[in-house]
Amino acid sequence: MTFRLLPEWHQQDAVMLTWPHSNTDWAANLVAVESVYLALCDHISQRQKLLIVVDNEALEAHVRVRLTAQLTNLNQVRFVRAQCNDTWARDHGPLTLSDGKQLKALDCQFTAWGGKYAADKDNAINQQLFAQALSAQVNVERSEFILEGGAVEINEHGVLLSTRQCVHNENRNQQLSAAQIDSTLAQLLGAQKILWLEHGYLAGDDTDSHIDTLVRFAPNNVLVYVHCDDPNDEHYQALGAMREELVALRGLDNEPYHLIALPWPRPITNAEGQRLPATYANYLIINGAVLVPTYNDPHDAVALKQIAKAYPEREVIGIDCRALIEQFGSLHCITMQLPHGFLEER
């Protein structure tokens, strides 16, 4: 069988985090953002392991101290030492595929969303991860194709969803034609079908419209998407056009998707007045639960209820992510799931 990217709700060994430190962009609000990481660790470690990438020995010692005070079981935590530029594990982390019997860890090129920031250290993290923690039973493939994990969604039928604004952007894979990008993406990820969105964006997002900020697959032909119902909001037209695209999408058997709308949080701006990319779509699926970013907003509770409709067998838990969006990402952006069988046994 062909190796195919696994949907996020597949059983997991662990969640990967790359820990923030004073030499990353988090320096100005390190205390606040580390609190978000600790809350994530608390919830994840109750259900599965954590794989934490640390830049150096001193940072590992610091994190161990913080986790000792936060967690009841440090045996759930494993560290990998690898230098990092930043902490967006969703985009520099490995993509994991399966052929039904074996796993394959795919290491694509990470260029910090088209060369916007330094990424040389982040782009090397996966090779350190493979050397220090990967099961010997897992195949490894390194590709020159530029692709971030937040740019793609896949369901249990092998249908891939993405945005042309991101994957077809001229700041990525310039040497390839549009047709070559499509065929390479399908071959690398084992996609049966690729669905492209032409509309949808998020103010403050510097990823060129990652799909994981806009629309998410859920089991049983469900799409969870962000919806803006305020005609005075700058997103109203683009997200309305995106919804029309979602209504028209068809799966492998030409079936339409069941749509679940997420509310739109109130605008949040930083000290410079720039709007920050607050979105409820940037949630993380783990074993038995869904961790959802919240923003101390009246719509938080509605978002949790809507997401619960898409994942009725999982507990839905809100995590305050106001500190994360100060650096223009949210909960899903800082995490990468590692499916069952990925980690070597210890």
C-alpha cells in the first residue's frame, strides 16, 4: 500500500513541543507564554507522552524544574536537544505517514513561511529528533519540497485540503510549476484527492493562509471552519467566499461535507495596534481530547460546544492562548502529533 499522511485523530505516542527561550521571539513575554506551554503539558501528559525539544542543556534543566512542579508523572516526558530559531513545531516538525503496517517520518524543508525569518536551525531539528528518539521500525524520507505541517489537512479517506495562497505561493518551491507542485504534494503525502481553497485569510497571520487557521477536517466527512458574521469586519467577504467554496467541495465519492461553523472572536490587537490572528480553528487533537485555544472572549464557550459536535467521543478543553497570538500563532501552531509507533521504546 501507498504511504499516506495520517489524520490527526489517529492514535498518538506523543505531542512534540519546541520550548521557548530568551533567544527566541518570545523573550519579551517568556513568562506568560511558558505558562501556556505548561498548561498544555499538563493536559497532554495525562493522556500520552510529551516530546520536548530544548535548545541546550541549561534550558532542559529549567524545563525539568518547571515540569516537576506542574506534572504528576515526569515519566511521560522525553527531551531532545536541538538548537532552534523559534518554536513553531507544527511547521518544522515531521509529517508522519503509514502504509497500514509501517510508519514513515517525512522531513520536508522549512523556510519560515517563504523566508520571512531565520530558519536554519529549525530546519535541522527533525534530523536530531530522528537520531535521538525515533523508533528503528520507522522509515525516514527527507524531501527538498518546502512544506509546513500547518499548510495541510487530511481525513481518513486520504482527501487533502489546503490553500493555494500558501502552497502555491511564489515564495515556496519556485522551481516547480503549479501542476508539479500538485503532483509532488500528492505523491509525498499519498493523497487520493486534493481540495484547494482560493479564499480565506486571517489578519496578523504570516504563514500565507495556513489551512489550520481556517478549516479543519473531522471524522465522517465533517469540516470545521471559521465563520465571520460581522459585515463590518475585514474578514467578512473573504470568509464568506470561503464558506461558499466549502459548500461546493466534494469528497472521494462525490459526497458533500457536513459543515460546522466556529464563531469569530472579537478583534485583539497588540501594543502597536496590529490585529492578532485569534482563531478557534487552531485546535489540537490528542488521545481522548481536543485542546482548543481560547481568548477570554464571550465566544469561547460557543467554540467549545461547536468543536464538541465534530469530536463527540473526545473531551473538549479550552486553553487560554492570548500569550501565543502575540507572536502571530496559536495552539496548533506550537505542537506536532507523533503517531503511535513513532517513538523508540525506553
